[in-house]
Amino acid sequence: MRTLIFDTDIGVDDAFTLAYAARAQRLLGITTMFGNMAVGQVVKNARLFCEKMQIDAPIYHRC
């Protein structure tokens, strides 16, 4: 099993990949960056997504 740090702007494509990665790999953490929206909103979306999908990994934002 690989250990990953997942870097995302948590768009739809990243959400599907994160859901798969969380089940198939060991997530060390999730980093967020701006992309489709401001980084503050990306962090909120990542937290909500992880809560709904029961993904237990720390979330960090980077500028």
C-alpha cells in the first residue's frame, strides 16, 4: 500500500480521485490550493467532502 499526500483544488475530477485514493491508499494528508475558486472555499469544500465520504486525513492549505 502506498502512502500519499493528495494535492487538490477539489473540483469534480479531484473529488473522484480522492474518494478512490482514500480507499486504495494510505493518505498522509491533503493539501489544498486555489484553482477553480479561492483557497478558503477550497478548504471548506475539502473538509465537507472528507466528512461526507468519511475520509480521515488532515487538510492543509497552501497559498
